[in-house]
Amino acid sequence: MRHVIALDVGGTGMKAALVGADGTLLHEARRATGRERGAEAVVGTILDFAAELHALGQERYGEPATAAGVAVPGIIDAAHGIAVYAANLGWRDVPLRALLSERLGGLPVALGHDVRTGGLAEGRIGAGHGADRFLFVPLGTGIAGAIGIGSTIEPGAHGYAGEIGHIVVRPGGVDCACGQRGCLERYASASAVSQAWADASGDPEADAADCAKAVESGDPAAVAVWQTAVDALADGLVTALTLLDPRTLIIGGGLAEAGETLFTPLRAAVEERVTFQKLPAIVPAALGDTAGCLGAGLLAWDLLATGTPEPPTARTTDGGTDSSTPSDTQSETHSDTDHPTAPTDRPTDSEVSA
């Protein structure tokens, strides 16, 4: 049976799968990323994991995988297959496509950004299926975005399109790691709601899920915290739909797990704010934490359909390359980061949790 290898690398865990030509997850596995062991060890774990899946596919289906796709956080140069920078993984300038291809015996490998890859899956086979224009917004530790046009994700001229979490919704507000003040993710991310509810409830262990439960029980303090986040999110989304005019807004990430506790007031808040804009459908993401793996599989199948680029030649030093600065990088958000300042022209590496 023809299949590809798919890997979704996060800050604390990796999800992997063998994916059939029809998008079926034939086999799924998970493993700790082990970032506390350092960048080189993380890369080694990725390569080992991929090699195990390659061997499993050969044994189980009688033929090797035909390609591989890998989704990673941080800043990437997809065209050259380089993982440029990821604060939560501690790496920079890792020629990941070349390393994986070599480890897998020359297999063609596609490298993608985690949020855009998840958005690709949601658009093609998830909540955005059939929508010609959509915006995928995961709400986790940070807030990210993927702009869907047809069956593709728009990266922007420099790979930075979709950074909705850094739309300023409260001018002069809370400091953000990106250098601005009042960014959307400082008010409406799962981490922002967790902090606000911990402060309001007096319980330092309280999180966004606890806040949602308290909202459902009618706690007025929780309702106030929740509505503050919903209002900020609605402001950011209306700005986005004014610019992009999506047919569907897909909301995912940890905060979306609250279901209608989030979606009912959010739809109302967005509707209150639109004037001339067309109101899009606002729907929950459908694929959950499998979106990244499914999207990585789609990248691999797309690679086979469009032709395979040669893996870049990269001389590695200290776990990285001495290649020149890539001209087309992608940066977005993924899980488990403390929003450090990145020493690149992209000031932050904010990330969402699955």
C-alpha cells in the first residue's frame, strides 16, 4: 500500500503517522520531544522516529514510504528545507530536509510550518473543506493564523502572513514579546485567559479550562474574564475578516475545546462588530491535534505530485548550517514557549498548544 511518513514536531511532544493516499492515518505514534536534552538531541530524536516509521511501513505494507513530510514550529525556510530558528527547541539553521532525506535513504521530504500545515489539513479535509477562502486561528499559548486560498495556504511575501496574534487590539495595553503593546494574544490566548482567571480566582493553578467551567456554572468573575477575552478576540477577528474576507473562520487550539461556551458569545460579538463586511461562518476546528500530522502527510503527497526538489547541500556546525540567510522564511506559533525574543528579523516565536 502506498503511504507517506508524516511528523508533527512540538515543544514537548511529537506526533507521527503513516498516511495513505486518501489521507487515512494508517498508523499513529507519539514520542516526547526531549528538548531539555538540547537541540542536537531533538534532531536526533526526529531522525530516529522517522527511521522507525520507515521500517514499520516497509514491514507492514510490503513497500517503503514514497515521501515524508515534517511540520515544525518557529521560523522555517520551506524552499530550502531549513529549520531556521525555534526558541522552544533551541535550534537554528538546521538543514532538516536534507538530514531526513539522507536518513531515509534519499526519500523526498517536505518541510512545513506547524500552524500552516495544520491549516492546510483543516482546509482540505477538515472544517474548511469546500470553502474557497478561510482563516484558521488556533488559540493556545499564543495565537496564530493560516490564510487558506483554495487548497493552499498563503505564506505572504516573506513567510509571515497570518500573524493575527500580533494585531494590536488594545493600543497602549499589555506588553508583548514582539515589542508591541496590546496584542491580541495577550488578551485572548489560552495562556492569557489562564493568567487572568488565576489572578481573579486567587488560585495560581487555575487555567483557561477551569475558567470555562466556572463560566458554565455562572460564576460572575469567570464570566467577566471570559467576556474580556471574547471581546478582544472578536476585535481581532473583525480586523482580519475586513482585510481577508474569508468565507469561513475556523477556530482551534486549546481554548476552542470550551465548545459553545466560547463559540456562542464569540459569534454574537463578531456579529455586533461587522458593518459592511460579510459575516463568515465561525466554526470549530475538526481535526484536533491530528491536524499537524495530516497536514504533513498532505505536504508529502503534494511533493510527489509536483516534483521533488533536490535536498540542499548544507555543511553543519554546532547543529546548524553555514548557509546564507534564506530569502523566504515562514514563522508562526506553536506550543509551549515563553515567547523569547528571536535574534532574527522576526522578533518573536510565539507558539500555540495543541
